[in-house]
Amino acid sequence: MTQRDPEAIVKLMISMIGESAAILMMDTKNFGGGSFDFPKSETGLGAQTFAALAEVVGMSNAQRLCRHFGGERLYIPNLASQYRQERNKNIVKKYNGGTAVRELMREYGLSDRRIWEILKNTDMSQVNQISRYVQESLF
């Protein structure tokens, strides 16, 4: 198993397959939060794994990833906590901009109690990790 820095993996994946595909891959419904064995090819023993990868990120992106990481097992970071932090910051921004709690409840599918908890506890000085990775990969 190859040990790599999760932040470096995020940056590399974004540069290779784009932000949208990388985020899909890091979603907990897909591969986020676990190790992934990149197949060496689309056929043979890796065919099922390749098919699962291609279903999430598309055929050309799967091929690109397998050419680069083929035969390696990598931990794919779970970015759910960064999504949650960004969502919470957006809730605070909208509330401070005049959006009513009732509207925020509908938009985010949260209870009023949870919205108030977010408004009370969200640290607006936190940096959005995903945006930072994207910005760094663009330069």
C-alpha cells in the first residue's frame, strides 16, 4: 500500500480529472473515506473495479487514474466534513444577508433547531478545504 498525503492526493486528482469528478470520487457514497485498489487495466482481474470507477468518474477519467495509479492502493479522503463546514458557512452568510430561518430550513432540509445551532457555532474564519485545493491546483 502506497502512503500518500491525503491533501496531495486531492490536489493530484483535481489536476488529473477535474474538481467535479474528484469530488464525486471522494463522496462517501462512492470511494471517500476508504482505500481504493486502482486496477492496472480495464480487463482481467481489475475489470469490475475499473467499471465501478468509470461509473463514478467517467471512462476517460478512470483510464487516466488507472494509468497513473494502476496497481496502487490509495486512501481516498472523505470530504463530508468540509462540505458540512462550507454548508454551515453558507447558512450563516445567508442568514446575515437577511434570509429567514424558515427559508434556510427548506433550502437545506434541516430543522430550525439545527439551523440555530449552526448559526451559534459556525466559525466563519475556517478556510474551505476544497476551494483551497482547487485554487492551489490552478496555479
